[in-house]
Amino acid sequence: MISNKQTALFLKQLREQYPIAFKRNYLFYSMIKTKGILDELKELIPWVLAAMIFISLSMSLSPYIASQFPQFNAFRAQGIAVLAIMLLFMLYTPIVIKQIKHSSTSLYQQLRHTPVKLALLIVLQTLNIAYIESTVLQIILFFFALSFGFVRFYKENMFREGTQNEQYFYLQETRRICFWAYKQVLKIQFKSLFTSKNSTARHTLRQQEKKFIDLHIQLIRYENELCKIHKHVDVETYLDSLM
């Protein structure tokens, strides 16, 4: 089992070796980490933020849409506002999923189908606006859109009871440099496109590429080990821990 001291030393060495990896390198997921499922009050923070930002935004957009398009009744104006927010989620979700894919294997397995779920919600909302015109259905669809497109990215739960704040921090720092290593591979591959095949520059870039590929593989495995230590594998193991 990896101890806190080992992780702290490992990250310190990486910080000394790659200081730039920890500067302006942000991950747009897992801002809040919690234990279990709905075990802490801070689980509600993402929902409060979602209500403040997106519900307020939909309420502001609706009158504007109604004023610009008089042919739409109040329901359709509100429905289009909700649809616009769903489309906004769909725009940035692939970016977040890409970050997760290359920095946290276990979390990616949980969230990789989010774009498909959002696409289904968008189709259902479009049908609701055009044909069904159900306010109840619209509320349900908007709730799930907020959950898939914002809340599940903002918070990460299923952590074990004994997990401490420093362990949350170490996990996120590992993910940050993990994604940074992946970005270095992409940058080197891009540079390689503009160098001749047998040149010294291409050879140097290949060596750098291999170095960062190895680093990324090492870090993604390390992050996975940390998740096994600090998180429940799935809902079933979490429920078993309560019994």
C-alpha cells in the first residue's frame, strides 16, 4: 500500500523535476471530493451552484427569447432556454472527458458515456418543445442535464471513510501532472510533423516523446493505485462497507 509519505515524496520529486507542470495546469473536474454517497453536506454545494448559475440563466434567457421571437409561447421560450444550456454542456463535456481519460482511468470508466446521455436529453427536450409540451418532463430533463453536465464533474464521491484532505490533494496533484505529461506527448508529436524524418531534431523529439509517454503511463498507474486505496471501486462495494 502506498503511504502518504511516499506519495508526498513522489510528488515533491516530480515538482522539482517538472516545476512547470504545476503552473497554469488546471483540471475541470473533481473540485469537491466526498465520502460515500450523500454522506456530507458539501455534496449539496454543486447543486446550489447549478441552481444559482444555470437555473438563473434559463430564467433570464426565457424572457429574452420570448421578446425576440413572439411566435413562441411561454413554455417554448423556457424550453429553448433549457435546450441552450444543454447544448452548452455538450460543448465543454468532451473537453472534460478528455482530461479525465488521460488522468484518471477509474473515473473515466464511470463518466465516459456522459456525452451520449446528454445527447439523449437534448433529443428528448427537442421533442418535448415541438410536440409533447410537458412542464414536468422538462423539469426532469433539466435535472438530469444539470447532474450529467455539471454536478458529476464538479464533485467526486465514493471515497472511503478514513480519507483525509491531504490524500484528496495528493490524488488531484497526481492527476494534474498526469494530464500535463499527456499534453507534452501531443506537443512533441505536433513538432515532429515539421521536422525531416532522419534529422537530429527528429531523433531528439522521439527520445523526448518516449520519455513523456513512459512518465504518463507511470503516473496513470500511480493514480489508479491511489484510487484503489482511497475510493470504493463501485456502488456495490460501498454498500457492502455499510453492512
